[in-house]
Amino acid sequence: AGRSQKPEPGDRLAFMVGDKKDQEITPADLLVGAVPTLAYPLDPATGKVLVSRVNLLTVVKLKAEDIQPSSQKNAADGIVAFSAICTHYGCPITTLHPSQSQIVCNCHGSVFNAADRGVVTTGPATRRLAMLPLAIKDGALVVAGKFDGPLGPPT
Ligand code: FES
């Protein structure tokens, strides 16, 4: 029996693009106010990056005081991760809102509150982003659970 091709507890995260493409993301790589980091899960047993559309994640570090009680258990040292597939028409979510606690889809301007389970604060999207629970274990950023909701646009 192989592992699922979706993110699983214990997975690490890897950069999707850039100088560190396919390398593990550490807590120190993420800064409050930085552009969201696009990531894929990384299976620590094989070192394999699980590249697929449904595994694409958008990861941001928030100010601790901004994180709502709804999201605290899924955050690790202020870091939160969501499915990066916009629930409107599926564009990747790549932009930080000036509030620094919300994230924006550039295709049609939907805004999601990263500090509150990815709920929609500005449409046209109507469904929140699925959140992927994170934890820090022995200094590493790890996946701590499964996506907490459906991915992508409602069908
Ligand atoms: Fe994201 Fe339309 S695809 S707002």
C-alpha cells in the first residue's frame, strides 16, 4: 500500500519555484509581510515532491496576534497553509493583501482571510479556501493533518 498522493501528516513542504525550488521550506524562510510562498508537499521518506494541481499550497506567516481562534490549531509559529487553488475559477493565489493577514487572487480579485480559516472577505469567490494544518516538530515545518475542506471551485 502506497501513500496517498495528497498531503499527509508528517509531510514537509517544498518550494514550487525560485532558487530553492523542490527544497524544504523551513520556518525561517517565511516572514510576516512577505509574498505568499507557493509550495508542494514533500514526502520525507522518499524525498519526493508531490507535484499536482490539487497539492498546490499557498503559505504565509502571520502576526501571532492576528490569528483568529478558528485557525490557531492549524497554525505553527504564525505560519498557515491553504490550498492555492482559488475557489472562484481556480487560479493560483499568489498575492498578500495590504492587511498582511489576507490573501488575494489576482484573476478576479477575490480576497480570503488567512487568519480566519481562509474565509472569503471579498468575492466573486463564494467558498473559503481549504486549510492544511501545520506544526513545527524538531524545528521542521510539517503537515499536521489533511485539508479541512473541499478544494477549488464548487462543481
Ligand atoms: Fe480567483 Fe476568479 S479565479 S477570483
